[in-house]
Amino acid sequence: MQDQCLKITFLGLSITSSWGNGHATTYRALIRELSAMGHDVLFLERDVPWYAANRDLPNPPYVRTELYNSIEELQQKFAREVAESDAVIVGSYVPDGVEVGRWVTGVAEGLTAFYDIDTPVTMAKLERGDEEYLSRDLIPTYDMYLSFTGGPILEFIENQYGARHALPLYCSVDPGQYYPEEQPARWDLGYMGTYSEDRQPTLDRLLIEPARRSIENDFVVAGPMYPASIVWPGNVERIEHVPPAEHRRFYNQQSFTLNITRADMIRAGYCPGVRLFEAAACGVPVISDYWTGLEEFFAPNHDILLACEPDDVLRYISTITQGERREIGGRARQRVLAHHTAAHRARELESYIVEHLPATRRP
């Protein structure tokens, strides 16, 4: 698309640690592709204890990563980098994100963008006056609002909050990391996700209750922060954390995998999750709850299976043959490879930056 290296600076929640967050895998895949395209990328991350104790990629080889301990250190050490970048992108849930955003939009001489990996959650927070990492008055100061969620919410962000350009930048998957491989089947149905209070009722309905009813089947739930008060059936295995390097193996050991969407994201629609694309890229048939816009990404009951009640799940895992499973998973994988890889997202981001750069900085 362009023949000049872009200098891009990200300020994100974390790229070094995937513990308890899905941001890391998104940044890793996207930035690896941007680097492969020849762009010069810097990632700035706040050094916090919970990620410091769980760094599964402390030094990503495809990006210069720098840690900072405070706003003051960030401003003192990286003001020149931010000022000289063609694009500076601040992500959601960055600690002191409002102060960071105000500094970035005041210092940067190139394009500035807010990358919302949690758009429906952000909108809900703003509605109740919670400005943990983004404020109403900060939104119009960014040149672009990049959103994990598409559909009508983009127009809402422009009209309600004055965003200059609200654009979709969905999550994606690295097909070099996620693909089918022969593994011994360990579980009939699995789920991977950090505990979330609003997702738990769906997990109860679509995995825990089926497990109670079908003791001859094996289930697994992987992810941190689940309360000790949850009573897990004996045929549900618990795994505290699966590092990204083990995701592919984890998915390929399941006959079916479960996708559960947060309540705010169901209300917004058009919000596929990272785990959905990862599982599909592995060719594992996905059982999912429904949200508006799902058809934009997968064809229901063709390359993704929809479930509302425990009986839906039990019917799928007991009646769908191995051959049918392979066909469903294969169709989902082809969808992802055609439209939702990290390379697709990197090219989209590149095109957004080039289109909206100040004329004096365009390649």
C-alpha cells in the first residue's frame, strides 16, 4: 500500500504478559505483522506487579518494548518518541489512561488514536460516569477511535461523544500459531476465559449444567480468578491458566469448544472475541451464545453452532459425528483465514493511518 516505513508507537495494557487478559495476544499478532510489513513499532507498557510476576513473553522479538513505572517516567523518557511517531495508539485499560491520552494528544505531532479492545464495556463505563481509562472530553481529541466492535456503535461514538473517525479494527488470529493438529481427545467440551461475573450465568447454563447431566462426558474450564465458592462437577477439569504457547494444543484436545460473550458486548453486537477466532483457526467446532452481527463473521449452524440452553449443548456433543465436526470446524477455519488473520488487521490499520495522516507526513 505504501513504500515508506511508518513509525508507530503503542501504549497498551500489556504485550509481555497474557495473564488474565486477552490484550496481549491481540497486540502480539497485530504488531508482529506490522513489523513484518517493514514498520518501526515501539510498545510502551506500564510495569505492574501482577504482570511482572507472570510474563510469558518479556521481550517480544518483533517489537521494541519498554516498561515505565509512572506517568512522570513515561513523559521524561519517551516524549521525543511520541512526538516523532507517525501514529501513536493508546489502548483501553491502560493505567492512568486519561492522563496518558491527554499527554499523547498534546505532544504527538503525527496521528493519534484510541484503540478500544473493550468498546461495549467502555461505553457502559462512560454512561455511568466511570472514566477509568477514557473520558468523554478526551475522545474528540484523538484523530481516530479504533474499535474491536463494529456495527451501529461506531456511529454512536461519533454522534454521542464527538469522535472524529470511529473505525472497526476487530480482533484477529495468527494462523502460524493456531491451526489443526492431531491431539488425543481429552474433553468433549472446553471453555477458556478469565472469570467474569456477567459471563458466569452462561457458563453455568452451557457447560456446568450439561456436565451435571452427562457424567459420561468430560469438560474443562481454563482461566484465572474463578471464586472458590463455585462448585464444579467432578467431570469438569479446572486449569488456572493456559499460556498462549499452549492454546493451540488446548483447543485441539477438545471435541467442541464453548464461546461466551460478555453482556455489554451482546448488547452492542458485532463484537467477536479473540478466543472465537483462535478456536476456529484450529478447526475446532465452536458452540456459542448469540449476539447481533454474528452472521457477519460466521454462518450460524453451518460453521458455528448456537446454543441457548443445556439441551442444545448436550444434543451437539451427543449427536454430531466426528466427520461432521471436522466439516463444521473446517468451514469456520476457512472463514477466519479469508478475513480475520492478523495480517488482515495490520493492513487495515496501515490503510487507516495512511488515509488520516496529516498531509505533510504522508508517505
